[in-house]
Amino acid sequence: MNNTLCAPRKDRFEVLRMKTEEKLNMTMLCDFYELTMGNGYFQTGYKDRIVYFDVFFRKVPDGGGYAITAGLEQLIDYIENLHFTDADIAYLRGRGIFCEEFLAYLRDFRFTGDIYAIPEGTPVFPKEPLVVVRAPAIEAQLIETFTLLTINHQSLIATKANRINRAARGRTVLEFGSRRAQGADAAIVGARAAFIGGVAGTACTLSDEMYGVPAGGTMAHAWVQMFPSELEAFKAYCRLYPTNATLLVDTYNTLHSGIPNAIRAFDEILKPMGITKCGIRLDSGDLAYLTQKARKMLDDAGWTECKISVSNSLDEYLIQDMLLQGAQIDMFGVGERLITAKSEAVFGGVYKLTAIEDEQGNIIPKIKISENVGKITNPGFKKVYRFFDRESGMAEADYICMHDETVDDSQPLEICDPHDRWKKKTMRNFRAVELQVPVFKNGELVYDLPALGDIKKRCAEQIDTLWPEVKRFDYPHQYYVDLSPKLMALKDKMLLERGHEIV
């Protein structure tokens, strides 16, 4: 494994910092209303009021059974580097709507609050607080956009990558989408998120240099076209890279020239060296049919260890269908439909106020009500448990409760669906695990961020605790995410107080 995967977080970020004289300051990457609200909080006496915000999503992309949370590392780096420059202050002053006292406050701005989060690589479900921010009102408001941006984007890509990786049934999947990503950052951290979700590596060299996502690649059609003949191109490549000879065989005619010329190059260059491991790649045509033909041709020629790779606008459904048709494929290179999550390109995470503290430090719950039932928020300062069956080790349900509640997993516990309350289940012989961990306390980082390889490993291990029914691509079993009686009673009370029916 790439040594960068085990490097401390500080060293990994230093790679990026060394590339520019001054690291791009992301503090002004915020919606303008965060600044107008901050100025308003400052002038109306709410500057130091402690507030609570939850980051959560409402539905799993692609109608799947679960999502994968990612992006926390970039959020940490953002929080640690929050500051307004002189140029930022001058720009805001030029808008003519911010008071000088607020601008002076921004000049010395730093984050002093608390952040709790579910670790990256964890399977998560709708309405669960992925990130909880407790901070003075202005601070909490100003980090809204970047918090959502990084969690939404990377969770989306990690979730899509996991679907594609599962469709491959143990075969290698590589992320090939840099040139089709929506911008440079989407390509770089998208590869990181895809790695968390299960892919083995990326075509993006910078993602390897920065984060340790193993980068690899061999040739494009231009290499083959550059030489007088396809055979000469293949032989030249085998001479240069004998231990990594994967030849692109569909530039002209896959079955009549590409594969025969690849076999000849292997015979003439690799065989005398005693090398038996090599590969071919197809990027067009009927991949299920061509790979079956290619496998027979390679085996008949004695190249049984030659791996077959394919690419060309793949996704989980195409991969699944090709394997059902008997395709002989060892590795999938997946590009645009992974790096853009083309089938559903928005994760949909939101950032909602759930509580404030009064002057005595009492937590006052807040609720957002809508005619759309799915948009009604869960009030208060909350945490999430996951219940694992002690015998099977499988995840059985998640449980959202108030921050001061503790689950005693030595005793039976009745849970019920927060929407269909007649659906009840008594948990027995289970193990309760809190999902959220402290990340920042009083503005100081208290979380030891794991290496990327460990996050990827955690993701695979946690997914193994989900029942197969939850992992179906279509019409998956709805995993139980229940509210504690205390939280449900609070929500009901707040709805009734505002003249709404209990939902």
C-alpha cells in the first residue's frame, strides 16, 4: 500500500501547501446570507448565543439502502484555517451594508465551538445527524456552506463508488473520471471519496500525491496511433514497462488485430524475460462478447495470467449486466458515471438549526415545520446509536436520541418507526454503539484523524454488518432508524404547540 496512506494528517496536507506560495483561503466560500445574518446577529445581541446545527440528508441517492459519509478531513482542514484577510475585509466594507464593529470582529475571527461527527466511511441513513455543530451563532452560521459542500460531495461519490464496487463482485474497480469531473477539486477529492467507497485506485496523479490514493495507468489510443503499426506500439510499451504491460487493444480492430498483436508482443518481449503477468484493456464495443472472445484467445496462446480490463461509461447496472452475460473481466475502469454520480448528482444534505442555549445555558429545542412531512426536522441536541446483534454481529437498527440519554444494552429496548408507529420491535441481546465522536472542543481539534487506508477498511467492515436486503440496488429493505420516546415526545409537543398534527 502507498506509504502516504499511513502518513499523519499534517504531512498529507503539507503536500498541498508546498504547491502554492499561499494556501487558498476558503473562509469566503460561504453564501452571502451567512454574512448578512452574522452582521445581524452581531447588531441584535445574538453574537455570542450558543446554537446547535445538524447536517443530515433526507434520502439515499439512487434509491439505495444506505449512504457512506465522507469529507470530514477536508472540513477539519477548513475549520483549522478559518480567517478573514485584509482583502476580504476590504471587499465586505465595499459592499456598504456591514457595520465597522462587525468587520473588526471578523478581522480576529476564529472558530471556538464544538463539532461532533460520524466518522468517514460509516454507512449512514436519512435524518441521522452526520455532523453536529455547537458554537456561537455567527461562527456556526459562517461555516454552513463549506460544511455542506464537503460532506455532500464526498458522501455522494463514496456512496456511488460503493454501489459500483459491489456490482463488480470482488473484481478490481479503478476511478477513471478526472477529465469528466466538475472542476479540479471534484476530481481530486472525488478520487479520495471513491477510494473510501471501495475502489482500488485512481487515474488522478494528484490524488495519489496528496492523499495516497494509488494512481495508475498505461496508455491511450494516441500511443498506438503514434507508431507506424499497432504491433510496434505494443512491443515498445512492453520493452519500457515489462512489469506493467497493459495494452489497449481496440484502436483498430479488437479481435482481428488488437488481441493478436498483443499476444505477439507478449510472446516476443515478455516471454523471453520470464514475465507471465500482463494485461489488455478494451474501451469500446460489446464488452461482454469481446471479453469472452479475448479470454479464449489469450488462454489458447498460453497467456492465462493476462488480465482483462474494460472501460467506457460504466456504472453498477452495466457492470452487473455484463457479469450476468458471462463477461470475462478482471478490472473495471469507471469514469464519468462515478466521479459525477451521473444517475443522481446531488446528495441533498442540509444544515438545520435544532437548538439554542439561553443565558443560563439551558438548551432550548427548535423545530422546522413544513407541509412536506419529510422536511420536518428532529429538534434538540441529539446523538445516534447503532444496535448490533450480539450473536450475528449484524446491524439491526439505529436510534436517534437526546444528547443526555444513555442506552442500557443489557436490558430489552422497544423501538418503533417514527412515521408508522404501529411498527414496533423489541431489541434483545444487542450491543449499542454511539456513532458520533467529538472532533472539535472549544475550537481545538480533539479527533485523531485516521489514515485514508484505515477509513477505507472501516467502510468495508461496517458494510459487512448490513444485511443483504439493505444492500439491494433496487427496492432495498428500509433499515430501521427510530427516535427515542423522549425525542419523539418532544417533537410531538412542539408540533402540537404550533397547531400541527402529530406525524
